[in-house]
Amino acid sequence: MRVLGIESSCDETGIALYDTEKGLVAHALFSQVAMHAEYGGVVPELASRDHIRKTLPLIDQVLTQAQLQRTDIDAVAYTAGPGLVGALLVGTAIGRSLAWALDIPAIAINHMEGHLLSPLLEDNPPDFPFVSLLVSGGHTLLVEVQAVGQYKLLGESIDDAVGEAFDKTAKMLGLDYPGGPVLAKLAEQGIADKYEFPRPMTNRPGLDFSFSGLKTFAMNTWRDSSQTEQDKANIALAFQTAAIETLAIKCKRALKQTSLSTLVVAGGVSANKALRTRLSAMPTINVYYPRPEFCSDNGAMIAFAGAMRSAGLEQAEKPSFSARPRWPLDELSPP
């Protein structure tokens, strides 16, 4: 079965084709980072308009790469939420319309489920069950995963997501957009132990996160420093170390609580090299990640998730659709 995946939840247009027999056949991605950099963050209306311009050409590009026609597609999977509602509606409308025109199934995919399942695209995928750490600009979640669609939320951020805290701290330090990767790069020049940052909510039981206070601590530290370039690098390193150590402590707790030994890490922040080094060093557990190009939003994870949910689907539904800016993982059911 060939599933076309459409990802348009925020500022990246991702298209991919997944074959249940051959695996990932082709994929393409267009990032809007350069456009939004002028504004220092994502402008939802501009994001939506750019998805309109890019989605159909990227679909044609992927089909050309795969040497296939639209009539060779067996199902269309699209991101229906969570995300920016305007951006979601573009991918949803195109996905639903294409499926209806071809008389094939249309599959609404939860964006976070796409991320959660993305490490299964690799040659050595993890086996169920496992604990998943989902870390991105909009989400920080710990989830117990028994199978596709069988998710139990263990913990989440009560304020800023970890990726959001990275971006805001970077902006406060005057770093370029997008701030998270730039801050991580700057941290490589920092001197360890120059500053000691707190590990928020690790001195109390539970698996929830809070990164807003850590961001404020970084801001106050920068304000009270000499504000040299080395101070900036030292604060970047101290912030990153504290954030990563907090994630590691919570992951260890989650694995102990669930009696599982496999950790899957996905989402944009999972590309952070220091995070991968810290989590991979944890003893007696197996850690899995998606390849770096599939850490950020992409069509491959949506096509794959659609393939996992394609069993039993028949012809296309009526050409109606909706998008869900908020769509908790634990509301999903097995395929």
C-alpha cells in the first residue's frame, strides 16, 4: 500500500510517499525559516499562505522522484492537529480533496503521533512497548507506548515546552532565529561550571516539567553578568545542561515507574547532540532516535503513521474536513 503523507502543522511543508512493502520511497521538505527570521518567530498567516504555494508542487516533486502518478497512491495521510489552525487547514483541505478525487482513503494523523513513531522508520527500530520522550518547540511529553494508538500520558510541561524555552533564552541572549540550534552551537564554546542552574521540578515526585523558571533564571544571570561573548556562551551551556539533565532525570523516573528499558526520543529537540549524548549514557536502557532530518517536522513521519493506521480502511469519505489545533495523544485509539 502506498501512502502519501502531508505535513503542514507549522512552518515546514513536508511531503513523503511510504510503501508498506518497500518502505520510504521518496520525501521532500520546504522550510519557511528564512521567511520567518525577519520577524523573529513564526507568523501564522504567512505560514498558511506559504503552505498553499508549496504543497502541490512538492507532491508532484515526490511523485516524480518515485516515478509514480497520482493514481498510484492508495491513501493520503495528513496532519490534522495539533498545530497552527490555518496551516493545518491547508494540508487537511488538500489531503482530503486529493483523496476524494482519487476515491481513496484519507487518514487524519496526530502530529505528535507522527513524531512518536518516526524512529520506527530506521533500519533498527525499537520494539513495543517503550517510553517516549517527545521534545519540540511546542511540546514536552513523556508517554508510555504499548502499541500504535495505545498511549498513556505520564508527564508534560505545565508551562513552556523545552524547545520553546531554548528559543526564548536564545532570543534573550540576542541570538539569531531559530534560536534553539544556535544556542546549542554557542554552548559548545561555554566553560562548564561557571554557572549552576536549577533542575526544575526534580526535587519533587512526578513526571511533569516546568521550564519557564529556568528561562527566567537565565535572563537574570545574563542581566547580572558582564555580558561579554564568553558570558553568553557560559550561560548557554549552563542553561542547556540544566534542561538536558532535567529531561534525563524525568526519563529515568518514567522508565522505573513503567518497568520498561526502552526509551524513544523524538521531536525537534531530539536532534540536540548534547541531549543524545546524555541520554545514551544512561545505563541498562536502550535509546532510539530518528535520523536528524526526521527530528523536525517532515512528511515521512506522517506517511508512516498513515501506513500504520491504514488497515481496514476502504474508499474515500465525503469531502468534509476539520483541523484540531489541540489534540491530546491520549485521545487516540488503536487503528
